[in-house]
Amino acid sequence: MTPVESRKESDSLGVVEVPESAYWGIHTARAVENFPITRRAISDYPDLVVALAHVKRAAARANLELGQLQPDVAGAIDGACEEIIDGRWHDQFVVGVIQGGAGTSTNMNANEVIANRALELLGFRRGEYSRVSPIDHVNRSQSTNDVYPTAIKLAMVFALRRLLVEHALLRNSFASKADEFSGVLKVGRTQLQDAVPMTLGQEFRGFATTLGEDQDRLSEVIPWLCEINLGATAIGTGITADHGYAEAVRRQLAESTGLGVVTAPDLIEATSDTGVFMSLSGTLKRAAVKLSKICNDLRLLSSGPQAGLGEITLPARQAGSSIMPGKINPVIPEVVNQVAFSVIGADATVTVAAEAGQLQLNAFEPVIAHSLLQSIDWMTNGFRTLRLNCIDGIRANEARLSQQVGSSVGVITALTPYIGYTEAAILAHAALTSQSSITELVLAQGTLSREQIDRILSPERLAGIAAVTGVIPVAPADGPGPPVAMNSLIPSEQRGHRD
């Protein structure tokens, strides 16, 4: 085996041998040894790596502007950051995403990779830190305590934007199905019991609408994430930074990212505050819970195919059993349910991590970052697979739906304004016990004619698509008479008129 070439790097604790091929250095090496927790490196979250590079590039440009860095060093740092933003060197971000130290190891990993690549761009060897130092140059005017929270906020914005794209596409798929199923009448249900008729299109329109509401709520979080504490340095006092640095780096970061970033008005408060992460987490949980409920509905509506509701058919994605031939399971809604469970759990993690902060800093932002970035990533993937592998291929079982509506006692609700609730309840019980249709029983009672019943129980009116208006002839109990306006048959307290 060929021995691995290495270089020696030192810090206040001693000397460590680092692989010559590595762009990271001694601080990263110690962190890799100290935090073998998740076996997930920060490179697993490319948005975070790119966000760190944006922050370091903005800092280099601001320091050049303020005369704190020489042009050649600032330019090399800028160039190294540009390469990382373009997707290079991500494999060098090797520190475990969950770590002690409030993100210091992540910050140092970035500092070392950028410094060593900058050295190469200037024609020097990796590790020649007297030329470009990870701390004195790449980390100039900065602290982990303003770099790390700023970077994770930017990463969350980048990730949220992709989630919102998938969110909108999924909403559109539900809306398209709503249009497709607009004329398909079905029985609505409350508490899993038969209720009144509706259309399958109305049901899917409701799914689309609720997704639209969550899309609005998620979009509202982005401006909050764009409030940063860059320039605060250690605790918010700006120590070691030029008095003009905070504004200069904010402006440079806005130019680098294209985001409307603003500096927090109170940097001491902003350095210790994690409220925005709780807001984002709660909003993600809300969206995940509501989508999980929709997936529950899809599983119920497609249950069967013979002994369940069987109202819709989901696309068959894979064999459902190793023992029962022909069985197909709703695997796509099931996996999205599990994404939601994870997001709910992550919200609990974010909550306790935010509460555990002490005095001028919250040391637990790494687990907050991991929890939120994973939730956004999984939700993005979940939304995509639900759309492509399930929603777009759903079919309505129209014959079954029509049969269910035709035999439903729930239609009696539409007749209560004309025959009264008590009489309607008696007829409903009779229909259930005698297996007679509601129409047959009302006709036998003689209260309404078939024409009247057909108009009142038309699919459009049952589903609320068309209002019951105009004049319907109603024969009084003692014999034929003139037409009576429909509204006159409704008790005054139900008419909605103004006194």
C-alpha cells in the first residue's frame, strides 16, 4: 500500500498530520475525530456549503473595500469562494453536521478549504498559512457566532425556494385533478360516516386550496430569514471589525446572493435569538401535517379495491406483498406520511434546542440547522414523488361513486327545507331499514312530485354547484294549487334575509 503523503499543521494544542491532498486543515481534522456522530458531513447539505462561500466572499470583498485585506489575498479568497459556489470542492467539507462548539468546526472547515484553495490560486502550497491564513485572512472581521447563523439562514432560503417550486407544482396537480373530476358526484363523509353529496372535484379542489395556504405561509418566512447578524462578531458588539464593516458586508452579501438581506437592528439580541428557526420549523410542521392528512385521505379513498371505499385508484407502483399475489399498496402516500412524522419530530428538536440557549449565544444551532435542512430536503423530495408517482395518475372509479350516491340516504338533507327535519329523519331511518330509495319513500308520502324531487336532488344542486332558485310547483296537502316560490317553503330563520 502506498503511504499517504501528509503535511504537518499546528495549533495551540499541538501538531497534527493532515493528508497532503486535503484542502482542510488541523481544525477540521480534530473535529472529524471529535464528532463521529451522524456520519453525515456538512457536504450532505450543499446549500450550507454554498451559503458559507457566499458569506466568506462577501467578507473578503468588504474587507478589501475597507482596506483590511490586500487585493491579491482578497481576490484569491474571492476566487476560491466562487469555485465553491459553482459546486467545486464540496467533498472537502467533511466535518459532521452535528457538532459541539456552536458551529465553530463548520466555520473552520470553510476557512481552511478556502485558504488552501486561495493559496493554490496564488501559486503557493497548501498549508503555507503565512501567505493566506484561514483565520487572519479568510475569517477577518468575523466570528463563528455571526458567520454560522447567517450561513444557515441563507441555506434555508435556498432550500425553501426549491421546496416552494415543488409545492406549487403539487398544488397545480391537485387543481388539475379537481377540474378533471368536477362532474363526478360522490358521497361526502364526516367522522367516517356518510354525510351529504359533493363532487370528487370539490374534494380535490380542497386539497389544492389547503396547499396554497401553506405555500403562502412558507413564503412569508423567507424575509425573516434574510435578517442577519453578520458584523456582530463574537457576541454582537462588533469587536475586531471596522465600524463600517457590518454595512459593507451586508451590501456585498446582498450582491453575491441576490437576496434582500438586512442587518438586524440589535446585533446582541440577534446573535442569541433563534426565534426565526422556530417560526420556520412550525410552518414546515403545519405544511407537513396537512399534507399527511391529505395522504391519509388518499389511502382511505383508494382502499380496497373490493372491500374498501374504492372511490379512486392510485397508480400501481410496485407489488404490495411477498405472500399475497396481486396486492398493491398505497406506497407513495405512505412514504409522504413518514416524511411528515420526521418533520414533526424535527420540530420538537428545534424547540428544545432553541430553549436551551444561554446568555449571549445558542450553542445548539448545528442540530437546528440539521433538523430544518433535512426537513426541507425531505419535504421537497416527498412533494415531488407524490406528484409524479401518485397524484398525476389518479383515476376516479365513476361507476362505484355513482352507485354509492344513488343509494345514499344522505341526500335526504337536501329535502329538509321542504318536508322538515323530523319527517326527513323518519324517512332516512325507513330507507336504511327497508332498503328503499329516498325518492320512492317521498313519492309514496305524496309531499313532493317526482319533478320536484328530481330538481331538488339534481347532482348540481346536491353538490352546491348550482343554487336551488326559481319557482318549483309544490302541491299543498289538501290538493293542487298555484306554484309556490321555493324560498317560501324555507323557514324564515333559514332564508338569510335581513329584518
